[in-house]
Amino acid sequence: NSFIINDAISAWFTVQERLNYKQSVEAAKLLGLPALDFYVGDIMLNISPSDAELMLAQIQLYADKCFIVTKQHKLTVQNLTSVNDVLAYDYTVGYPEKLNFNL
């Protein structure tokens, strides 16, 4: 799992990071803040709470889709009956296109 920022920076937020940032976004919205800071890798972003909320929602749904595809691949591989079938299985197919945020 990863997403891209500005066509150059590859990053990922763990589940815990997504939950923490979601709480920060909710707090910023409640307080009427125009922007909030958070890190993507080693880069600090300063974006509006609504843009951050949208970004986090997209990342969450992307993570969910990737999880489902991975689960399907694991189930398929478990049901394969020969080493050749396992070696020939393409576990890279079916994943959604990586997200690319231009900020």
C-alpha cells in the first residue's frame, strides 16, 4: 500500500496514523481552523481540514480495496493444488490504481 504526493513522493499512513489524523481533522473543523499540518513521510503538509478529510477518506477506501484483493489472492492460493499452479499464479492483478494527490 502506498500513495503518491505531487507525482514524486511515495508514502503510506498506517491505520493508527489515519485514525490520528482523522481526529485532528475533526478537531480542526470543530474549531473552525483554516488549515492544519501533518506529515507525509518527511514532508509537512499544510492543507484545509476539508481537503485533509477528503484525502484520508480516499486513502481509507484504497486501503480497504487493497485488503480485499489481498484476501481474495490468499484464498485462491490456498486452494491451488500444485506447486506449478502456485508459481504461475499472478498475485499482482486486481489492485486499484495508486492514489496520486497533487497538493
